[in-house]
Amino acid sequence: MARITPRPPPTQAVVLSCLNRCCPVCGGPLWFAYDNARTVTTLEVVLGVTLQVRRCVNPACAFYHRPYRPELEGRLALPHHEFGLDVIAWIGACRYQDHDTVPEIHRTLINRGVVIAPRTVDHLLGRYEEWVGVVLATPASRAGLRQQGRLILAVDGLQPDKGHEVLWVVREVLSGDILLARSRLASGHDDLSALLRAALLGLEGVPVVGVISDGQQAIRQAVAEALPGVPHQLCQFHYLREAGRPIWEADRHAQKELRKRVRGVRPIERAVEDRTDPEAEVIRGYCAAVRGALGDSGHPPLDAGGLQLQQRWSAMAASLDRVAQKGGCPRR
């Protein structure tokens, strides 16, 4: 789709020239050929960049008449992109560190004064993911993995919102390094098999001794196809969650039944909200304790929320009984 609104005018001008004045092939001089202009939108300003392009004038050189652009251009933006590298890095950080959705990222950029379309945010997010893939695939990042002598892979898919692409992450467990992070709209076993092969590029000859995942059928088929004979284990968290699911269901039902017994906390708070005597302070403290217990649902499968709720309310009931036996708060 063509642009229907004009780009914002540059707010700052910069001229970039080539730092290298010698041909990288023949070593001869690079002569000035022409100026090239482009506009780059950053998080802070809109740059009007003037590029001084040079060429080799040696007819016998393989680099003859090929344009040599200023080196610092690559620090501003990708080729044929109108937004700077800082915008792409910021979008990626918002997406995968703050877990913002694309509409939220777009709204924040607009509030910062960056004129950008929602579709462009999604496009730049794809460029960020390609960056991550390129960095993780560098030989230097995998040199230490060869020294381990073996690999244990953890495979998991992250889908921030229903209907969005799934970010598949392949991690090496022993070192903690991420081998691959890539978004895919389709999550069939063929796609996941290709991801596993891509994650192991540059690690040929290093044996994979195990794979850990959440046990999805597509992942099982992909591991069997891409890594035949390699043991595939359900991760401990998912194993415990599945093993404790019957207890968790019963505990959730118990929480619901316990919460039905607690009513009328807000009227009690309203009755003492204008009072400053010690008795009112004690009542407000008990009401806050009840609200705190209601808001804590535990951390299944190891911490049962219903059991914690029962224990807290039993402790509060015992405390109220002790207060009643003492005759309440002393009057001043």
C-alpha cells in the first residue's frame, strides 16, 4: 500500500563523508562522485542526511565505478529504511522485555512524537528478530559450545496474544545460551523441524544428548524427525503441573467455596473510615488482612492457594477470638 500521508520534514541536518579515501580492492584513490540524500527518523529527531558517495576511477579494478558510501551510514539505519536503528532496538525491547503489544508500542511511539504506522511497527519488529538471529548464529558465540562436547536443547514457543505469531526459542541448557529465536505463524512439525536444524547450524559434530519441551505433539514429531534417537523429556515444570492438576482443580474449587463465606468487608471499612481511635485502626487492619488473603491465589502446582487461604483465615479467626476473650481494645 502506498503512503497516504507525507513524511515529517527533517529537524536536523547532517553530512556524512567517507572515512576511507582508498579503494578497498586496488588501493587507488576514491574520487567524489555525487551526493545522495535520505531522511532517517530516530527516537529523538528526524535527520536529513547528505551522503557523499565516492567511486574508484581505475578501469582495471573490479571495484571500478561502484559506489562507496560513507561508513557511518550503517550506524544510523538499515539500507532502504526510513527509521533508525535506535527505533528498531527500542521496539524489540518493548516487545520482548516489557511484553507490550504492537498497538501499545505504536501508541507509545506516537506519544513520543515519532510519526509511524502500526504496520511499520510490525515490520520493524521482524527486522529486530532477524538481528537477534544473526547475532546468535555468529561463530564466536558457538565456540564455547563445542568445548562442552554435548548439547541439551530446550524448545518452547511464546505467544503473547491469541492469533499473533509464536516466538520459538531454542536454548542450550548447559550453557544457558539461546541458539535460535524466531517468530513463526505456522507451528507444524515441518516448521519446527526446520527451526531445530537452523539452531544447530555451526554445531555439526557436537552430539545432542537430550531435548526438553512442554510435550506438544508438533514438537515431539519435529524432534523425532530432526533428531532421531535423541531422548525427549517433558520439562520439570510442565511435568509437575500436569501431575498436580487434579489437586489444583480441587484446590481452586476450595478457594471459591471459601470466598463465598466472606462478605461485608467493605461496609465494615466504611463504618470506621472517619474514626481515628485504636479500635478503628485494629478493625481496618483486620479488613486489610482479609483483602490480602482474598487476592492471593498461590503459585500452583507447589503452593496451593486454597490451603493458604484456609490457614490465613484460621489464624485471623483465632486472633479475633483472643481479642474477644480479652474484652477488645482498652478505652483511653
